[in-house]
Amino acid sequence: MRFIRSLLLMIYFAVYTVPYACACFIAFPFMSAEKRYWMAAFWCKSSVVVMRYLNGIRYKIEGMENLPDGPAVLLSKHQSAWETLAFPALMPRPLCYVFKRELLFVPFFGWTMGMLKMVHIDRRQGKDAFASVARQGRERMAEGAWVIMFPEGTRTRVGQQGKYKSGGARFAVETGAPVVPIAHNAGHVWPRKSFLKYAGIVTMSIGRPIDTTGLTPEEVNLRVERWIEAEMRRIDPDSYGPADRFATESPGATTGL
């Protein structure tokens, strides 16, 4: 049954995404940037609902009150494709993902992303690439969006920790924006590189903003890493060894869907 439900989800994505992307191509030239984003985010919202009823994937959010009323850089744990899809559906502000320019050429998905105000990294620019990212990010945050990055870069297996790269912290320090760390255990319901999807509840925990004033990127990155990894051991203790289980401060909880 799990295989069949996972197959149906893949069919849903294939059947739903192409016509929805075509509708975006038609509508976007007549819409503001913010309306474009929320039209694209509706695809995410509807997909989260489909996964709830088709695959039994639910979620709860802790610490929603920690999200600031102003510019911010969200730095999140990366275990699954779930968070990439779900974050635009769950966050109250537009999110600006930072991604490689090459993804713009992926049919339908990349084409739609190209019509939204995201931040592109063009590695051909060499040392000037980061300056371009910082400039784009400032513009997006000035327009009310939050910039979001995954400091581990690639998806990690449940119970494991990737190397935290300092690019997101460096961006936050450069732009003067606070950092909001996010932990979650989505790898249990949509494992890394897995076709199968599993029923369960994703716990997403949002930490208090970290003021980057006077801090180096390395200091910010270390604070983010410590908070996320400590929080992972709180919300998902069974995935870590007994020696890894240490206490962390627990924010309030909000349940969704």
C-alpha cells in the first residue's frame, strides 16, 4: 500500500505540475512579483494537503512566534525534499531561495523559478558571485521577503549531521540581517533519495533570531549549528545515540493540518 500511495503521489506531481506551471507562465506577466510568489506557493500548499490525505504526512510547528517582523535569513536543517516544498506553504512571508543558476534550465520547475524573484548563484562569476548574491538578497529583503538557505548544502540522512557551510552566515553578516535557525525531522516521512513516502508527523522547530551584529560569519555559523543539532536531539531523540542526547530550550508549539 505504501508503494502504491508513493506512486500515486509521483503521478500527482507529474500531472499537476505541468499544467500549473503553464498557468503561471500565462498569468505571471500580468501580476506583481508578490502575487506571482503566492500563486506559485499555492502549488506547495495544495501539495502539502495532498500528502496529508494520500500519504498520511502531517506536521506541527514549534516556535512560530520566533519569526521576526522584519528582514531575516532562515537557516534550516536539510533532510528531505519535504521542507523545500513545505516551507513556502507554511511561512507567512515570501521566501527567497538561493540556488544555482543551472536550475533555471530545468523544464517547468526551473522556468517557473526564473519568473519569481529568487537569488541565483552564477559560479562563472568566481569571486564576484557572492557580491551578486548579497545584492540580490538585500533587494529581496527590502521588498519584504525572507532569504532561506540550507547550511548543510545537501540532504543528510536521519540521525546524521552534515558539514555546516558558512555561506548563509556570511550572507547574514554582510546584510546585517538576523538569522533564524530551523530544525525538523522530515527525513522520517520523505527519506533522502527515497521513492517511498511514510506516514507520520513532521516536527518543525523555529529558534529565536540570532542577532548578527558584531559577530563573524564563523561565530554565527557555529551558533546556528549548535542550536539546530541540539534541537534535533530534542525533537528526534530516538535517531541519535544516548551520548548525543542533551537538553535544549523548548519553544511553544503550534499544530498545523
